[in-house]
Amino acid sequence: MSRPDIAVPHSLGVNLPTHVLPAGACDSHMHIFDPRFSPSPHWTRTPPVAEVSAYRKLQQRLGTSRTVVVTPSTYGTDNACTVDALSQLGDSARGVAVVDANVSPEALDQLTASGVCGLRVNFVTPQSWGETTVDMLTTLARKIARLGWHIQIFVHPEQLIALAPVLSSLPVPLVIDHMARISPAEADHGKAYSILRRLLDEGNTWVKLSGAYMRSAVGEPDYADTVPLGRALVKAAPERLVWGSDWPHTTQPLNSVNDASLVAVLWQWCETEAALHRVLVDNPSSLYGFAS
């Protein structure tokens, strides 16, 4: 019996992915927005309502069973919404928190107990503390080294280039959001990709295959212009890539992204079942500590 079509808030269409995902597939980048939790005073836009109950519908539609909840900039350094989501999702979820450079060891320990295993440092969008600096990045990396966490960065390509020497020397694993926002037109031919490839080759960096729509000039339904970059990354380091839906797609117009399309383009990037299994199951198990 075929599965019924499933409507999901903040996701275009109701169709299922044409490619069935492997058991234990992980969505390694998404956000929860719950109206029970107030936005940070620095945030001027009205956040969406994107609760755990809605996200579970997306899991049912796509065929994922594990997830990584990333605190959005909307909440500043208040991780209460993420921690609450982790308590609802249980051991099938991990968290990536946002904190400022003055965070205490005790606060980090409390986040560890809730299922958080990494910090996000955002150089792209407004943050509650103001400008994100290199000193903040390195301070936070030192503070979390004892915990076995990773540090995740969101950067523009030119920022990746400028930060390269610092990123190479971080004392914790590095995860780079959304393919470093490299333009599909540039793909694997520009300086940003060269830096990204060097970081991958050094063995301490992971890349999130996510946010295809952020730079695609083609968009729905196939994001065809992103295929050369995605395939280049899969070829370069299939053992250090993870995939994320980025639901509820807050950088895009409402209901303009079909998550089934994002699964389809992931398949185009991976091309083989072995690579797909690595990206969706093996690599998240290693990076986030899910049971094999």
C-alpha cells in the first residue's frame, strides 16, 4: 500500500519524495519556532509558527527519523525553545545552541544534559550581541573543547576566505552551514570552494548539504544549477557531509519550498545509494552521536 500524500506547514505541495530514504535518515539542520517562547528584542520580524507537531509531519512525509534542532537567530541566546523541542523529540534528536562569549561552564553543562552537542556562530544575520567577531568564535571553541562538541558557522563565501587560517586551527570539529553559500554559478571553480576543499582535506571540517535555494537561480523544482557544486562536495569528502532541510525555510517566501524537491536534489548530488546512506545515516551518527 502506498503512503498517502502529506501536507506540512511551511512546505510547498503534498507529494512524497520520489526516492525512498534509508532507515535512520537524519535531517541535520532545521529550526523550531514555538509561540510559547518570545523572540529576542533584537529581532524585528515576526517568527513563523513551526512547532514540533508540524515538524513531525515533515518527518513522516520525507521518511526521516532523526533530526538536529538548531536555535535560530530569532531567539538570540535563549535556547529554551530548542531545549523544549529536544525534550519532545527525545533521543532521536540533538541540538545546536547559540550562546554569547561569556557563557559559563555550568550553562554549557546544562545544555549538554538536554541533548545539545554543538554551538552555532552566525556571521551573516543580525545577532543579539551585535557583530560576531573572530575572538568570539575562538573563545567559544576553547570553551566547548572539553565537552566534545562541534562549532557550526554560517558565513558568506568571502567571510569563509577571510576566516580560513582561524578555521584551520580551531580545537574542535568545524561544521559549515549551507555549503558556505557558494554561488552555483561559481561551483567548484572559485576561491571559496578551494578554501572549503582545503578545510575538508585537513580532516576536521564537515559541510551541511543544505540551503540549495539560498543561491540557486533556478529554484523549484530541481535546483539544477546546484548539481555541480553538490556533486563536487560529495566526491571530495563523502565521509564528512550531512544534509538538512532548513525547515521552515525562513529565508524564503512563505510556502515556496517543496521539501520533496530538496530530497530529489540531494539524490542528484549523491548519485549512489552508498553516498546517500553516508550523508543521511553514517555521518550524522558520527558527528552527532546517534546510535549506529
